[in-house]
Amino acid sequence: MKSTIKLAVLALLAVSTTALSSCSKDEESGPSIDVATGSFKGTLKSRLPGKAYNTTANAIVTVSKQNGSEMKITMPFPEGPYTRVIKVASMDGDIMSEDPQDPAGIFIYYTGTSQLSISSQPLAADAVQFSFQGPKQ
């Protein structure tokens, strides 16, 4: 009888230890979103309200960390710099928009190639629509 109780206690201890360590939320592994900050040189396609699409080759786009999970993208336009903030996270080894339906845009930084791809729709009738692709400088 004592050996059965000992086995039951050991089994209960093993199950509770496994359950307690398995239930904690695992930290998402992957690179910090900081790797996606910097200057990128590539093709910027944009459309200002009421104007035709414009393509700028060799455009320099700057990405900086706004806070813990947001990236601030600054793009050159003839009228002056334009910024957009997109919430991102480390996913599958790359840095991507947390929400693929985010109206601010889609942000993908490919860590393996240091390439940035951003696209957006206008946030309002008077907002800029743009896309950018290019490598980190």
C-alpha cells in the first residue's frame, strides 16, 4: 500500500511539474524588431491624392523604432517627407506587420536578405498610397 501511495505521489508530482512549466506563455523566439531599423534604398511607388502614380528609383526610406512594437517609416516626397507608423512583430524569423489587415500598411523585413517591402492603402481620402521595395544600406 505504501509503495502505491509513493508511486501515486511521484506521478502527481511529475504531472504537476510538467503542467506548470508547460502552461507559461513561451516567449516568441526570433530576431528583435531592431534589426529592421535603418536606411533602405529602392523603388518607391506613390500616389498623392488627386495625382497620378509616381515611381522614384533609388529612393531612401528610413525606418526607426517608434516604441516597443511600432516602426516609423519616413519616405521622401517632392512635397516633403511623409511618415507612417506600422505595428510589427518578429514572426517566422522575419519582422512583419502584426495585423495583415492594418490600414496603415503591410511591413515585411526579410532578415535573411535584409530586404524591406512595404505597401499601403490611403488611410483617408486625402492620404498617400505607396509601396516600397529595397535592401538595407
